[in-house]
Amino acid sequence: MKPRKVILATNRPYSDQYEPLLEDLFNRRIELFCAWGAHCEQWESAMDLFATDTDRMEEHHITTTSHSDESLEDVQNMASMWVVEGGGSGSNDVEIIRL
């Protein structure tokens, strides 16, 4: 089972070509989406808009954050301490996706 906490580390601006990535993360039922690096606010907004679309808004909740002025290590530490529903084995695991 893949982690339900994800950090997207990228210096690329968000564009519609990345919507399949957001859809995949949404369908995995992640609970925490952290965007880190340049343009992180764009990525956070994109996930917010994706997750709150009227066609999928009731399915599940994703907390989103953006971190332009923190180290990746600090974001990873914060994410690993984030409590996910159900807890259990692997609940501290964080996936880092680099684009």
C-alpha cells in the first residue's frame, strides 16, 4: 500500500498536463498533499480545485499545504508526524514525488 501522505517536490509550474497526476493521487485516497519548491502555491491551488470539484467533493478530504520557504527535510518531518485516519503500520510513511 502506498503512503497516504505525499510531498510533491518540483520547480515546474503547474499546468493542465499534470492533471492525471493529481487524479492518481486523489484516487489513491491520499490524506496529505504537500507542495514544495518553486510554484508550490500553484500546485496546492491545483489540488484544492481538483479535490473540491463538484463531481468528487464528497468522496474524501485531502489536506493541502505549500512550502516555499522551508527545507524539504523540514516538510518531510512535518508530514511524517501528520496523523492519518486509521493510523497503523506505515502511517508515518511519506512519498516524495520529484518532478
